[in-house]
Amino acid sequence: MATVEHETSLLTAEEFAMRPDSGMVEELVRGRVVMSPMPGARHGKVCATFARLLGNFVADRDLGHVMGNDSGVVVARGPDTIRGADVSFYSYARLPKGDPPAGYAPSPPELVCEVLSPSDRWTETLQKASEYLKAGVLAVLIVDPKDRTAHVFEADRPPVALGPDDVLRLERILPGFEVVVGKLFG
């Protein structure tokens, strides 16, 4: 018996943005929708803690926008890839003052933070970090709640691994911002 394979067309970023909410965590990877399990409470707490600390620093100095809740970042076109950053920072130079657009920002953020969930694999998360950097993100922070560590990746520097007693600084992007890594897991 012959089988018929249906060729599924690849989605663009704009088509992906218009889809109804599935209730799942979704990203667009090379034009195809990829779903992940909902992260747990620890993931949410670490994301909220980092977003609060970063957001307070940015707001106190009126430096830009801090986004959370898997705000989409366009990292590639043709086929399109949209990654959901756990926390991100856009300076006003990249995303002007005022209300951000309802859709995806026209440029990448300066900083992306990804918090590892129990279902995340390092190889996949490193691939995401590489995509963010290729798209123009200046620094990617990967936070591992299980090991209580943070890893900073920049396109033109070697990666930096930080333990719970080390101080996270982002001098090239946010001079003066610092937090002891262990405080992220509070």
C-alpha cells in the first residue's frame, strides 16, 4: 500500500506569532514548532529573581527594557527561528523608550538569560546560546539551579563559569550590575 506524505510548510516568525496559544511552551526552530514541558516552580523562581534584580537595576538607571515570560527573540530568518528567552534586556538603543511592540522586537536584546529546566539538555541549551550570539545578542547567561551555577557566553570571549559564591558582573552591557550567583537561587 502506498503512503502519502504531507509536506508541511514551514512557518515564518509572523505566522508563528499569530497562532493561538496552545498552553504549551513553544519555540519556532527552522520553521517548525517545537514544544517543551512546562518548567517547574524552581525554574520560575530563579527566572523571577533574576528578572527582579536585573529589572530593578535597569529601572533605577532608566537604561531600557527587561522582558520575561519566554518573550520571543528572532534568531534566524529563512527558515525562521524564534527562541523564548527566560529573561532578556534591551537597551533603549535597541528598543526605544515607550511601549514595546506587540510582536517580536525588531532587533535582538543585548542580554539573554536561560534558566535550565529539568527537561533541558546542555547540548540543546548551548545550541540556543550560539543562535542568540549569532543573531547579535552580546551575552548569554545560562543559569543551572541544580548545580547552583551560572555560565556567561559572549561571542568574542571565552565562556565564564561561576559558582554560588562568585559575583556575576555584566560590565560590557550593564556597568555596575552585580549579584552573587547564589542569590539567584534564594
